[in-house]
Amino acid sequence: MPIVVDIDVMLAKRKMSVGELADRVGITPANLAVLKNGRAKAVRFTTLAALCAVLDCQPGELLRFEEEDGAARP
């Protein structure tokens, strides 16, 4: 998938565990793991906003676009 999730990077910078982040954001650790590992098909803006608030960051620090090999841009 061309959208890469960099929650691990921000967790390391903030010295925070996945469990702590899940508790503070109000989602289950399992759902956070799905998002963190790039297996999510969608993310709610409310969840993204909560992640940014807790991690004190911008959405672009958590999500980035990376072109797939051989993929043409529209």
C-alpha cells in the first residue's frame, strides 16, 4: 500500500508504549496495532486527531505517501 504509517517513529521519539498510546487515544491495542502495522484500510479523522493530540504532532508525521515500484501516477 502506498500509504506508510510511522506511528512507531513517533512512539520512539515520545518514549511511549503502544499500550499507553492506545489508552490515551481511547482505542484498543489490537486496533492500534492494525493501524501501526499498515494493515488498516481506513482511519477516522477523529482517531487521527486524537493520535496527533496525544503525540503532539501533525498528521504528516504519522502518515506518508510512498509510490509502489512500477506504479504510474495518475
